[in-house]
Amino acid sequence: MVIILIYMYLIAVTGTEEVMNQVDLTIVDDSVCANRYKGYMPNNKLCAGYENQHKNFCWVN
């Protein structure tokens, strides 16, 4: 199991303030993501998260 730490920058709706968030996630096998998300293309996406913990991350290159 590979645990990764992902940092995401979010721009607030009311301005240009940047907010840094972090979450620890498990990298999910491409076949799991392909079955769950229509159009998932593993050559340009990273899929990570947990099944029932409402934590996930979808990164597009």
C-alpha cells in the first residue's frame, strides 16, 4: 500500500486567496478507477482515495 501526501491549491470563490489543503490517500489500481469512472484514462490521470471515507483525489496532467 502506497500512501501519498497530496497538496492542492484552491482559489477562493470570493477572491484570489490561495488555500493549501492536504490529505493522506492510498493510490488505487487503474482497473478500479476504470470500472468506477466512465472515460478514465490512466495514461494522464492519477486515481487515489478510499472507498467509504469521502476522501479522494483526481489529478489530471
